[in-house]
Amino acid sequence: MFQGIEHLAISSPNPEKLAQWYADHLGFHINFSYAGNYFVRAANGAMIEIIPAANSLAAPQVVANNKDAGFRHLAIAIDDFDAGVAELKAKGVQMVGEPFETQGNRLAFFNDADGNLVHLIKREKPLP
């Protein structure tokens, strides 16, 4: 019956701009839009719906903060970690701290165009 997450939603003061950022920087495809809402699909089929917001984030994250309640980050799987980090930097994306390794996994945090915390992850082995 329940198949899993079909998409997650991020509200944005400029949904079209944020959807295009995901297309330009992470290779997502804008596959559907209606009434100011945009769906972007990743190569693996995962989708994000970007919807109009009534306000904007107060300020972009300056540190990777995964302790506060609510949505904390969006993790993007990557097969070539070093190339992905280099490509984002070449496109002007600043990392939030240095890329690092933990428990055999490589991570690099950064902010999207609205300041939402996103990170690349290259897992040593898939989760069970």
C-alpha cells in the first residue's frame, strides 16, 4: 500500500529561481510546474516540489546545524565526490565548512539559492 516518499516540498520566495538553481547546479530537471509551483527531479527519480513562500529565510546557514527542530538538510547522493565538490565550487557555490569524512562516508555541506542547507554524500556502502 504505502510505497515511500513521492516528493518533499521546499517553500521559496522565488520558486522558479530556486528550481532553476537545482537544475543548473545539481543537474535536476524541471519536470512539471503549475500555479507558481515547480517540481524538480533528480537523476535517481527523487523529486522536490518548490512552492511559493510567504517569507524568506532570515539568513543563510553559516554552519552546518543539524540540531534544531524541523527540516535540517537535503542530502544529495553522488558517485564522484571530488568532482562534484569541484563542479559546485566552479559554479560559485561556497561550502559550509570543509568537506569531511565520517564512518567511511564523505560529506560536503553548502546552501542552495535560498539558504537551505544541502549536502553531498558519498557512502562507503549503502545503508541497509
